Amino acid sequence: MSVTATPVNGTCGLSNASIQVAGTGGTAPYEFSINGSTFEAVTEFTGLAAGTYTITIRDALGATAQTTATVTSPAGPSLTVSMFAATCLGNDGQIEITPSAGTMPYSFSIDGINWQTSAVFTGLAPNNYQAVVQDANTCEATALIDVVLNNNIQLTMPSSVAICENGTAQITVQSNASGYSWSPQTGVNNPLISEPEFSPDQTTL
């Protein structure tokens, strides 16, 4: 009597492998045990983690035989995500996904619906996105990423917009920009900073 154990490998590093079992040469019906567990009248053991298993067959007369089978479960992918901010020129943000591990080839998405083979997504508006990489075994890894708006300018004005001759007023800009340029520059103490002082040579409204 002999036992046949056919491994079916798992995916994504999960315990989803299986071993199909069959017997020949003994007296039916057959029962099977995996790693010394209780004998069962089954044809497959499921939900297995990667590893090597001992399969034992027992026939109707109590005769037994053994074999081993090894199953694997390749790890799924992981990812890192780079973001390039959009500017006030338009929807020009960008997301780049860098995959690792898993089984090539990869597919990429930023909404879980539309997929592409390129890891770079361009022309993006400022928003929240879900970066996803999917490998050849349909295993996925995800990461949330925000495309921010560069130069998102907010002005803080003085309580009065009027500046008397020889007077001074300060205007503050809040932004994630790296530099500034105020215009017109006449009467501005420093047109390249975020909090310049304005001292016009005549009253303004």
C-alpha cells in the first residue's frame, strides 16, 4: 500500500496551502492523518502554513504507510511611496510606488480600481490616495498617501487696509513654499521674506 501526497502551494505568505492525498494498493476505504493528527476520511488537508508535513494512510484492515510533502507560501509584496506636491499651476502632483518582495510582474493603482504596469502616476490633484501594489499571485500591499498643494498661499492682513504716509504695516503669508517674491516692491523692507513690512511714501487704501 502506498500514499500519494500532492502539495498545492500557498500565496502571500498566508496559511492557505493544501496537500491532496490518495491511496493505492490497500483495502478501501482509506483514512489519512497529517503530522500524527486524528485519522480522517478526507482527500485534502487545507489551511496549511509553509513547511514539510508527514502524511499517513490507514486502510480498512489497519495497515499504514507514510510519505512527506512540502508546501511553500511566497511572501506578498511590500511598497514604499514617494509624493511630489502639486503646484498652483494645476493638477501636476505625482506619486511613485517602489515595490519589493512578492512575485513579479507587478501592477499598480492609486484607487484600487484602475491598474497600470507603470509605478508612476502623474497629473494628480491635491487629494488623499491609496497606493496599491499587486503581484503576480494577486497579493497586495497598500499605503495611504496625501498629495499636498505646494505654494498654498494664505495672507494675514492688518486690521486696516489703509497705510498712512510714513506709516508701516506688516502682511504675513503662510505657505509651504521655499521662497517668496512680493510685487510691487516699492516701500517693502524685504520682498523675499514671508513677513515683510510695507512703508509707502504716500497714504494707500
